[in-house]
Amino acid sequence: MKNLIHTLQQTKQAASIVAKLSAKEKKQILLALAKELQANQKSILRANQLDVVAAKKTGATEAFIDRLTLTEKGFSGMLAQIETVANLTDVIGENIEQRKLSNGVIIQKKRFPLGVIAVIYESRPNVTIDVVGLCLQSGNTVILKGGSEALRTNTRLVQCVHTVLMSFGLPRATVTFLSEVTHAEIGEMLQRSDLIDVVIPRGSYGLTTAVAKQSRIPILYHAAGGARMYIDKSADLKQALEICLNAKTNRTGVCNALDMVLVHSTIVGKILPAVDKALSEKGFEIRADKAAKKHMKHALLAKKEDFETEFLDSILAVKTVDTASEAITFIKEHTNGHTEVLAAQDKEVIDTFIQEVDAAGIMINCSSRLHDGGEFGMGAEMGTATGKLHARGPVGVKELTTYKWIAYGNGQVKE
């Protein structure tokens, strides 16, 4: 633990250096990182293949393997995101608010980096580069603790990061990669609010809840994801079908994928056979209630827990409802606060859904898969926060900052 504390102290010291980087310097560093990654693509993908082979030998699920695998397309997307983040407008030093008080004091609310951010995550190696890009752009140092299943890939990625950092005269501790630490050491680390400013756990429900229980450091996280979709009787059914299929099949093992669909009872015969046909052709499993199953010949009869599960797999639960009110009540009772979807044209239904459903992302007539920092024009994201303080939804550059109140006076005192 002594060595770990020394490492954390170095990262804390580096934070004051990174916070002073100019917009031009940050852009240059991130664009150089994109070039360094591109130059080392073959060795990075080779390392990832070894990680994937090892994970398959352990019997990992297809969804897990999907999250772990870094394809050429995924690699290109990772480079595109780092370049997008590099070109974002610098937010550090932004004057968020300013006013002059009656006593002549000028008040400013200015944006500053958080400091040191620790990110604990599983499987997805592209997260490593997303995190590095966002932290550097927001003027923060970062401590990375990836999962052992992606160790080879993450090691190569961080080697590229360190090469670039040193070429710009920045300390390696700007990005600290914890490759060999025990669970006990992580637990001790999570007590060190004097050395770490924010913790972001990104991964399974088990990981995020374990971190939340142990940490004495403020956390940005979501404990569970998964979306529900209500298809109202007023919906454009062709549009609703496309949204439903995209939300479920675009990627199954991610936190904004669709887990269940609620369908108004008056339109089940018009849309459910099409959902059944499309999903069964793709090899997906459907678990439906009795009323829905009548229109879905490939469906299994759902159990109660199927309507409460984040599957992270090729499974969709389907339930019928008789009113929009019934659907909204069900979603309010079962939401994980991450993403919820409505397909409807009725303005009253839309307004009620927005008002009453409490989730970080409310998607009206569009896919849950769009609830993402990259899709929102933020370049990338650290994850999706489902809390209500500081940040909610995709955590991008602005969400990795805090602010200071600065008062400019001329001898004023409190009377």
C-alpha cells in the first residue's frame, strides 16, 4: 500500500501542472496521441486479440467478449473520438456567471478542473483512451484501474499515452495506470479523499455498487442501466419498430441497450408480429406476457423478474398495457434512472412522460442508443451518471470540472 500511496501523491502533484496547460497545448497533446495510437495499431490490436482469446477460455459471455473486443472499426472510432475531444472548445477558465453587487464588488463564477479523477472500469479498452482524452482536455490527472481481462490491451494503450506525455515534458503520473493492485489496496485507495477528488466506476452492477459502498470520495456513476420503451397507441408504428430494433440489436451488452418494451393493447397485433419476426431472425430471445405472446410465435412466456432485469444480452421482455398511464407508472416503478424511451405522437402523453419519468435520458421517438456523449456532440464520455448532483447523463469535459466563486473588490467589508 505504501507504494500505491506514493503513486497517488505523484498524480496529485501532477494535477497542478496539467491544470495550467493552455488550450493549444492540450490540443497538440491529444492530436499527437491519436497519431501515436495510429502508429501502434497493429501491436494494440494484437494485444487485444490475446485478451479476447484468454477471456473466451474462461467461458465469458458473448456480450462480455463484444465489450472487450477492439475491432479495426472500433479502433478508428476511438481515434476519431480523441480527435473530436482535441478540437473541443476549451472550457477551463470559462466565466460561467458574472454580476456586480450593489457595493461595487464584481462576482465571477469560473470553471476549473476537478483535480485527480480515479476511474475503475471493466472490459472495454476504448474507455482507456476516452478517459485520458476527456481528463486531459478538462485539465485533470487520472488514475486508471481497468479490469484484468483487458490488461494486455490497456498496457499497450497506456504505453502510447506515456510516450506522448513525456514528449511534451509532462510527468508520467499525469496518467497513472494501476496494473497490479489488490482489492484490499483499491479499498484503501477509495478512502483517500485527500489524494483523489472524484471516483468514476464504470462497469457491472456489482462493480459500481461495491465502489459506492467503499468510497469516501465523491462518485459519479450509475449502478444499473438498461432501458424500457413504451409504444403508445398514437405512435408512428413504422418508426417505433425501427427504434425498438435499433435500441435492442445495435449492441446488446451496453448500458443504454433496450431491455423491455411496453405496448398499448390496441396496437399489439399491428407491431408485435414484426418485432417477433425481426428479432427471431437475428437469433434474439423474446420473453412476453400472455397477451403479447399471442402475437409473437417465437416468444417464451415471461416471468415477473424478466421485467426487472438488465439483460446485457440478446434478450427482450415484452409486456402489454391498457393505458399510457399504466405504462408510465410501470416505468417509474422499474426505472434504473438511466434511459427510458417513448414512441408517441400524442403531445399530452409525451409531456406526461417527460414530467413523470425520472431518468437521466428521456428519448422521445428516438433510440436509447443515442443517449451517449459522442452522439450528444460531447466527443466522448466517461460514462452516464444517474445521480442528480453535479452531473447527470453523459459525463463529458464540462462534467469533469468544478467552479470557484471569485469576488473582485476595492476594500469593501460587511456592514
